[in-house]
Amino acid sequence: MAGPDTAPTERPGPGVPGAPPASGAPVIETRGLTKRYRGGQLAVDGLDLTVPGGSVFGFLGPNGSGKTTTIRMLMGLIAPTSGTARVLGHPMPDAARTVLPEVGALIEGPALYGFLSGRDNLLRYDTADPTADPRTRAARVGEALERVGLAQAAGKKARAYSLGMKQRLGLAAALLRPRRLLVLDEPTNGLDPQGMREIRALVRELAADGTTVFVSSHLLDEIEQVCSHAAVMARGRLLTQGPVSGLATGGRLAVTTPDPADAARVLKEHGITGITLDGDRLRADAPPGTVDLADLNAALVRDGVRVRAFGVERASLEDAFVALTGEGFDVAG
């Protein structure tokens, strides 16, 4: 879904109606956002979400966690049961006519005309935009195809496209005009590793140009590589949100030694907990700040433990997710 851009050529200044939010100001903000379907199914439960302007924001959660329902409410496609949502500073769905021209979105896969070529699909999308200048239409379509790597397949009928190519074409439709906000629901679905790298590069490029990118994904690996901020959903509820660097906090002490039993004994004597052994690899809870790692390593050596590697491994986003939900999660495409 990609709406037309009705904004004037010159943006109004900050504080003027219609002006873009200041850098870092919320581009998406929800308070108590709730969606209950007929029959009592609670899809989204009291969501308080804040997406800073200029961020690449990862929206994480397994299937059924409420991600797509949330996006549909943000885009005005369905009405919430209760609570509020503001997008680009305007209430949704009431201000959809004002907001959607500033937003490019790819939700639940692109809607394509299979009998038309990729290029003709984009021409059809652009023609439906009443503000689009027909004199520059061909150039805009060509540039969008180039950006998503479909220039060589532009003349091929969409029904012959692979799933990954269809994803790219939907993304191209969202990029026909400059957008202040880009909302992508599983944008790398169906892409091979090279295609995934290209989409990551494109997201970074768009963010560098000032576009806020909101990426819903079940791929923790993707989010960790490209996003500055993230939120984790499970069973309709928001578990945590914030900078990605802050979500993956803590870590595990890792020691490689041919003397794991002796190492475990020494670490226990120094108050280290959560010790597990796997061959010559020992892991444990990271020591508290009052314990100096160098002193801990020296204690192992003094006791005759042969230390081949020693240090604290940074916690990953996967570790944070499992700690929050108790569930496993896909971490790669």
C-alpha cells in the first residue's frame, strides 16, 4: 500500500501545521491501543508504543503476536476497539487522508496485477496518484525499479515473479514518491541472502535520507543488523521497547579450558553463579560490577587452571527475546 504524496515542495517550518515532527520526536505513538475481534479474541492489548523520528524501528514478535494487527490500525485499515494512535503527529484513522500520502507501506505482501509487467504495475500505481506529475512518471518508475534491483526484470509479467521479486516490486511501489515514514511488514520474506543484503542496504540509505523506517519482522538477525530501535511483542502485549543496544543487555562469562571442573570450582568460590559446562567450554552469569575480570582470570591461573580463552560475551537480541518470553525464535532467514 503506497499512498500519494500531497505535501508541498517546500516543507513548512517546525511548529507550523503540517510540518514534519522534529528529529527524534515520535513519528508513531500509541496509548492503550487495543483490538478485540468478534468472539472475544484479544489481538492487541493496551499497546503503548513510541517510534522516534529518524529511527529504523524493528517491530518483533512471532506469528500471532499482534504485529500485523497493530500495523493495520496504524494505517487506518481497521479501527481499534479502544485506545489511540497518532502517526506523523495526527490521530488515526481520523486523519488518514492527511497522513497516508506521507507514508509508504508494504503490508501482508503486495497487491499486484499478474497480467501486467512489473513496470506497468508501477505505472498503474503512479497513475492512481492524483498529485503525481505524468511528465516525470516514467523516470520515477525507472528509479524505483532500479533501487530494488528489478530493472532487468521490469518487462516480465508479475505473475511470473518469484515471491522475493514480488516483495521487491511492492517495495518499489512504496518508494515511487518521497516518504516521511516507510512501514514494512516482513520486507525480506522470500528473498535470498543477496536480496536480503540489498534490502538492508536500501533501508539504511532511506534512513540516512531522513525517512523513518518501521520494520515488522520475525528475523532477529535482520533487526539486530539494521535497526536503531526495537520493540518486542508476544501474545498481543508489548514486552519491551527502546534502543537495540539497550535491549540486549548483560551477557555471559565464557571460559575455554581443558580443566572445566576446576574452573567451575574456582568460579563458585568467587561467587559466580549460573555455571554450565559443555566440553572444554564453561559459561556462567556475568560477574557483578564489583568483581574485576582480570582478578577473576588471575585466580583461575593461580589455582592451576589452564585458561585458553576468557571474557564476557555480549548478549544478543535473541538472548533478550528468550529471556523476556521464554520462547525460541527464528534468528535467520
